[in-house]
Amino acid sequence: MDQNVPQHDEEPNAPLTRREPPRPAAAPAESEAAKPPYPAPCGVPTQSAPHGIAFDFNQGARVVLPNRAEGKWRVRLRDLDTGNILFQSENKGAFVSSSKRFFVRFGVEVWDLDDAGTATPVLSHEYDATGREVLIQFPVGTLGDILAWFPYAARFGEVHRCKLTCAMSGLIIPLLRDAYPDIDFVTHEELTQQDIPARAYATYCLGLFFDDSECIHQPTDFRHVGLHRTAGYILGVDPAEQAPRMVLPDETRPLPEPYICIGVQSSTQSKNWTNPDGWRAVVAYLKASGYRVICIDKSPVHGTGIVWNHIPHGVEDETGDRPLAERARWLRHAAAFVGLSSGLSWLAWAAGTPVVLISGFTHPNNEFTTPFRVINWHACNSCWNDVRLRFDHKDFLWCPRHAGTPRQFECTRLITAAQVIGTLSKIPGLVDRAATGAPAGAPEEIGS
């Protein structure tokens, strides 16, 4: 896989793309080969300078020096924060670009050298995005990653006081637009139609760069810092996590009775809770405790080949390819959400819902902080965050350490229903109606 292509998970729970059966690893999807993950920056730098020089910071510092017959140019790129000279050259005309594509507070300097070697400064520019157009691009086809990364883009806009445009899936934009009126939201298609790259002072691309061993697109491997915090490092802002704000068109409760939402499907089997009795026992416990249990996955059945995961017995089926705002409405009023390391858990986090997150293949620092994170440290765990292992997006049954052995997927198989139920009991206000004998009552009885 080309290290310049970011990778992300296509969430089966989110109505972003239609998921097709996985292709063999040797045959990449046609769309993957034909369409880049982000629209390209303008072919020439967008900022004009004296003597026909042009520069910008669109996916790195870029400088164009016109060809000349006499004399030379001297060009220098500096990191203003570290004081390092990153690049220097003397030439008769060149296109210069930095090796780093993530945020660096670059300094660009150019001198005119005459034939006698006398240097005359003609350009000295220090990065300053104040009042300038900045573009931050997100990949499409994923839900959790975008919700995880977006707060860092908003933080970048606040820190730099720039005119920020965020390009992302049109299915996610409605969740965020009204909550962030100072940010322009566009789809990738609108970005191209409006020719925004031709006006951008700087452009940054957010993604998971698995093979970026030279740290061209990210200053540190995302597996070290967590899926969401990697955006903070790429953009050079405080990596402290913060849930995105959302404004929903309908904020009313979908049900009068207390209920809990669950999400049991994900994009790879290693994410799924593979304990054979897990979901059945948890659903039975919640129903006995007086809660309606609502499944809000995109599909009631999901999988590939001989492995298929079904909606748990006893839940109410609200699956379907529905708008994200509707899913967020269900989550906003739920007493809790029980799910996996997938998009619906990130959506529940954004909705302010207590999240019981069941995952063994990711380390807890990979996701947002929740006191209700469930992992069994006695089992193999955290392969996703192991920099020695390369996740295979095309292998639905990816288990890099124990594939084909009795230990395959033990990371979640050994998470018991008792452990999840014990975690549920720690959520403040989550009343065990089975223990108290109280009937399922009005929402205010459980503090929602």
C-alpha cells in the first residue's frame, strides 16, 4: 500500500457508502486505484510574491522560482519553532516543496544572487494564517474517524483565526454545520466545483497513514497516540480530546420509556464482540432491568464469506440506512449505548451518551476516554495499536497473531457478559429495575 494513501475503516453502521463484498487482497478496488482520497491542491502555489515568485502551504511548503538566464535564486525553508533550516538551494529556477505535509510553522526566504554572488533579499514570509483561507480535508466513507478528528480542525481554526473550510462527506455535514457557523463545510465535489484549492493559503489532510515510516504525513505514528489525537498532532494543536458539538433538526425523545441503544456490527470481525453468549445475556439483563433495548446498526446482518453477525435475540430492530441525525437523536436520549470500536460509539460520545465500549483489538487510548471501557487484559489484545503489525483492510477475518488457531479473536471472545454487565452497573443513574422490583417508568425516574 502506498504510504501516501491514508487508510480508514468504512463503517457498516453509517450511511456513508454502500459496502460491497471484500475483494481479494491482490485486487484493489477500482475506485481506490482511480480516485485519490482527497482532491489535489492547486497545481501552482496560490500566493504571489515579487519577481514572479509564488508560494503557499498547501500540503507542505511550496515555492515556485521562475527560470532565469542570468544570476541565481537562493531559497530557504525554515521551521520557525525549532529554528532548524529544513532546506536550502541555489538554482536558476525551480519548484521547491517541503518533505513534511503536516502542520509546520514554515518560514520561506528567497534571495536574488547576481553573477558576482551578491545576495539581495526578495522574499521573507513567516507562516501566518490569520484571516487567510485554510482547507482541512477529511476522507469519505467513514463516520467515527471524522467525528474523532473534527474537533481538532475546529481548534485549528480558533488558534489561527483563519477562514476555515472543511471538506468531508455530505452525510456528516448536517450534524456539524449549525454547531460551527464560523466554518464552511463542503463536499469533495463542491470543493472542486468552487475551485477552493486555487484560493487556499494552506491545506492539511487528515487520515491514518499506516506506512508513513518517514513521517511525511504525520509527525508521530497514530498507533502511538490514538486514532483521534493523531489529528491534533497533524494540525499542530493541543491533542487533548474534545467531543464535537452537534445540532439536530429534531431533539425530541423517540420513545417515552427508558431505553438503551446497542450497536453490534462493525467493519471487521476483530472489532465484533465474539463471545458466543455475550449479547444475548446483556440484552436479557437490560430487559429484565426495565429497559427497552434498541439496535440502531445500519444492517441487521453483516459479514462476509462464512462469517455473519446477526442482530441479537430480544432487541427491537431499528436498523436501516437512515440519516445520521436520526441515529444521533436516538443516542441523545438513551440511558446508555453499548457498542464496539466503531462509528456508532463515536457518535454516541458526541451525543453525550454514556458509552460502554467493548474492544480488545484496540488499546483503550485508541478511543475517547470513557469510564465504561471494557477490555480483558488476560487475553491477547491491542494488535491494532502494535506498530509491528500492518492492518489488512481487505481481510474481514484479520487476526495477525492467532489467525487459524483456537485463539483467533480471543481478545473479545474472552470478554464475558458478566464483565459487561458489571460495567453497566457502574453508570450513574442506570437503575437495576430487576433488583429493585420497580416497573419501567417515565424517563425522569432514571435521571434522563
